[in-house]
Amino acid sequence: MFLSTFDLFKIGIGPSSSHTVGPMMAGLRFLRALDEGAGGADGFARTGRVVVRLHGSLAFTGKGHASDSAAMLGLMGLHPAETDPDDAARRLERVAETGRLMLGERRDIPFDRETDIEFDYEVALPGHANGMVIRALDEDGTELLAETFYSVGGGFVSTAAELEAGEQPGTDASDVPYPFASARQMLEMGEASGKTIARMKWENEISMRPEAEVLERLDRVAAVMSECIDRGLSQDGVLPGGLRVKRRAKGILHQLQGPTNRRFQHDVMDWLSLYAMAVNEENAAGGRVVTAPTNGAAGIIPATIRYFEQFCSLDDDGRRKGVRDFLLVAAAIGGIIKTNASISGAEVGCQGEVGSASAMAAAGLAAALGATNMQIENAAEIALEHHLGMTCDPVGGLVQVPCIERNAMGSVKAVNACSLAMKGDGTHFVPLDTAIRTMRETGIDMLSKYKETSLGGLAARDELSPPTINVVEC
């Protein structure tokens, strides 16, 4: 299957693509199935109760990642890309106050968050670490419809049947002119056609939708990324969830802008880190972000794009084209990683989130700076290689510690990887495909407690948990 740029870069809300956007999409898909008669011709009209059960990693970190809230919003008929975070909060408050949920914004049903959303810490579903079951019952308690969903990373959701059948999201590869599924194929197609990776990805995109729409959507993604940075830089206070983590981006900005007699060459890295942290503080607060390729790693690509815009000397037209090429090439790399490994922290650890994002950003920046196809592939490989083995261990089940700073470090590695690759001619020892395969194998070997369960690593350190934290139940 071919993954579009807009499959990888989806506008949504924080704090997690797998654990927030995914359950929201699952709730929305269940609602649509009910509406289309999957629970019987009058199934929607007969529904008197809906029950959601979260399993595996979704259960262990579901409260910290607002998985329960997200599923409720999906059942109300809200789509992540169109949801205003403030409006979502008001809707959830009404459910809490009234004990009623407006199913699909049309049918009012009783809903008790404490009993109608269950966290099953004992039974992990067989298809994926992020599993959930949604059931619709009539007023007598008779089941009308039950569906198992898996949130497989980056906001992608599959039913149990789709997963078992091996169905992949995306477009049939035979429908696009350059259907590369590996880095090797990408380089071979580029050499045979004489085209850049960005050009091949562009031609794939315009084979599916009009050129004007592709340009509009690329610019929209870039704009939301930029807006997220700016909002993150303007906010202060404490992030929600109980860890009492203070927002730092606004304070760091004031320090960087303040008067000083000394400037260091490495200050540019401070700006890069600042941009990444601003995005991930917004994500942790449930703000609007772009999955890039996940929410937990959402700051790396926006930060690297802002770095390109501010610190790389180009005119306005050059910057605009550079940003578009950046997104196209980053998506090309992300699609290869998702196809051959995973972008899910619950499946392969943080190497699949921050590692993938760093590789995508390194490749995108190299493309924006005019690198050859081989240099772009090399940049992605360098960045990914040096994230191999990174665990996913969010303290308290929240996308805050160490996630926010990890985005800053992933951004710095992306720029460094790009720089190293462009100092050479693109030849290197470890192919990107080998690094991707190694990441997948490492993820398989990694103990599950180090993969987004908040049961291992930093998350298991008792001294990091203030008395008021929402402790993961197990």
C-alpha cells in the first residue's frame, strides 16, 4: 500500500496519536457503523447504552492519555481534525454534569464514565498492544453491535477483521507512478527516472487528487505546525495530569530574546529545542497538533521546519518550496518506516516515535537544502540509527516526562544527521532499510513494560511520583 503525505500528517488533538486520536477515530467509526445499519436496520435508534473497554497499553496509560475522553468524543461524532479543544472540554463537562451523552449529536443516551468505560489491565487483546472493544446495547441490555479496534500508531485504526486480513491503510500501490515500499526501491526509482524524492512523492500525490488540493493541504499542515509552535511559546502555567510539570517554552524564549553580552554558536540549538518543546507542551495540554508521525513525537518536524525557515538563508519562494519538499520527503521516509516496522510506541518503543520523526525530519531538511537522493536516505539512516533501542516510558502515563525533552533532542539529532549526510556524497555503511528492520526486531525483543505501559524505565521510579499523581492502576 502507498501512504499519502496526509496519511502521515494528520491534524488532531493531544496528547497522544495512538491513545487519544486512535480511540477517538474508533468511537467515530463505531458510530458510523451503527448509523449504517451494522447493528440492525434500527440499531442506532434502539441504542440505549454504549460501553467501551480499553485493553493492554490503552488501559495502562489510558487515563493519562485521555483515551476515555477521546472515545466519548468520537461517539459524539467529533473528528480529531475538526475538533476545537475548548469545545471538546465543554462537551465532556456536560456529560459529567448530566450523566447523558449525545450519540452522534442526535441520540441522547445515559452515560456514566465510571461504569461505561472500563480499563482492563488483565487481558491484552491478541492483535496489538493498543486494543479496545466498543459495544452498543438496547435499553434491555441486549447487544446490538460489538467491534474490536486496534490503534496501531499515528492515529491509524484497524478493526480486528482488517488486522487479521492484513489490510493496510493507504492507497493501492498500483495506482501511483512511484510505488516504492523501501528505501532501496526509492533510490532505484529516483535513479531510473532522474527525479528527486520530493518530485516522485509529489507525482504520487497528484495522481490521487488535484494539484491545487495537494498544495493547499501541504500549506495547511505547515500552518498548523507553525501555529502550534507560536501558541506553545505564548503559554505558561502547569500542564494537566498531576505531575505538576511547568511549561518552560515561554520562559526559555524570554531568556533567548533577553539582553546579553555573550552569544554562543550553539544558541541555534537552543532555538531548535525551544520550538520542539513548545509543540509538545501544547500536545501535553491537549491542544491542536499535527501527528508527525505521532503526537508523542509531534514537535520534531515542526521545530526542524522552523529552524530551516529562520536559520537557512533563502528568499520567500525558496522557503515555501523548501517547506513543501520537506513535508513530501519526510512523509516518504515515514511511509517506508511504517510499512516495514512501526511508528507505535506501544509496539516498538520510543524509537518508533521520536526515532522515526527524527529520521523524517533529517531527510526533509536535507531535501529542503537541496541534497541528493542518496544524501537524503543517508540523513534518515543516521538519525534513526542513533535512536535504536529507545524505550517508551512516560512517567504517570502522561506525554510529558521524558517525552517533551526527547522531542528537543530528536530535533537536534535530525539537524546533526542532515549536516553529516550533506558533508558526504551519500555513500554509507548501513542502509536505511537495515536500520528500519533492526528497529522492528529490537522492538519485538523489547520487554512490553518498556513499551508505553508506564510500568518500566523512568515511569517505574517511585521517587518521580509526587503524592498527588494519578498513579497507573495495575
